[in-house]
Amino acid sequence: VSRILNANGSVSKRIAFFLMGFERNRWVCQAFWPPKKSVHYYLTVGGNLLPSLPQRRSYQSFLYDPDNPAPTLGGNNLFLACGPRDHGLWAERSDVLFYAGEGLTSPQAVVGEVRMSLEVASSQADTDFIVMLLDVSPTGTLTNILDDGVRMRWRNGQVKSEPLTPHKPVTVSFSLGHTAYLFGPGHKIAVFVTSSNYPRFSANPNTGDPLLYPSTPRVANNTVYHSRFTKISLPFVDTKYLRDCRL
């Protein structure tokens, strides 16, 4: 994001940012940043991502094995391969939950900070939860946009370790970061929920022991509850406000 200098050296009130995704990547301008309103999409039974609250509370569980973590495929990395990658491999894993919205009928722009929250539980005193925002093309390609992870012992901050009570639901929040991304017609907005993304995030051994000391990894039975707390918040911007600009 940058402010634009006018020819006379004054600072323009417009905000310039790089818009990625459908059609072509380009610099666009708008008069404000960040957007002031987000739309909530709820993770629901059957792998659906809907703009309405779930009609009933339900859940999905998966087994996370620290000895078999989901492999990192691109993303916001410094020393690893970075950027957008096809995540079809993740969709085939039994320890990855997949939620997708309906095919879009017109371009939709997500501009600003993407946030998410989950109501979850685990069989272990500590585990990780990883979330990822994706663009699903009409041909089925799953492209990562943003992701985040939380180590549950530090779900309320890293000052104090707070072990989970096995099988007791808690709510955890995620900040996936800022983006400017245009989803095309026929594409779907989708979300992955899992417990690993290695080596982008170190694989949690699920023991709750101090991480500097080796311990025998444990398999965790992790659960995501479909409730009013389990949602992704997307800052949509009307595409008519996204005008090409020259820097």
C-alpha cells in the first residue's frame, strides 16, 4: 500500500495497492484503506461456506499425526518456496477439512485484512490449528491466498502457556494478514482447516511439554464445531471503486 505523490510534490488522498487474481495483476487506487466492513462466511456441515449462520450446531473431527504433517506448498515464506501454489494435494488428505462457497456469478474483490475464528477442541493438552484462504478455479485448481496458524497453548498470547482441557471447546482467533485479491466469475471462495503446514510452521508434537525438550509425539483427535464462532471475515470492496492507477 502506498500514497501517491502528485506532480507538485503533494500527497494524494488516494491509496494505491496491487490487486491480484482474476484477469491480470495490476495497481489500483481507492480513496480509503482499509475497508471498514467485512462479511462473515460460516463453516457449516457438508463442507459448505455460507453467509448465514448454521441452522444447527455440528462438528467435524480429524486425526493429526505430527509424524505425517501436511507439507508446505508456497505461501508467505522467506527461505522456502513462496507464493501461490496448487493445493490439490492437501484436499486429498484425511487430516484437512475443506469448506467452499458457491460459484461466483460476478467478480468479487477482497481488499484488506482477512480474519477468522474457530470453535475447536482437542484430545490433547496442546495442538495447532492452521487455516488457509483459497481460490478454487472452475477447473478445480486450489490456489492459496493467505494462511495463519495458532499453537493452542498460546492462543491468548505467548506470555502465558494455557494448556487445553481435552475435549473442551474453546474459541481461537486468526489474522491471516492483508491482501487485495479479485475472485473471478465461476470461482469459489474456500477455506482449509488442519493442524500442520510443515516446515512453514514446526509440527506440534501435541504433548504440551516444553518445546525445547524432545518428547514422544502423540496423535491428536481435533474437532471443529460449526457454530456462530466458526467463520471467516472477508473485507469485500465493490469493484467499481477499484480504478487502475499509474505510480
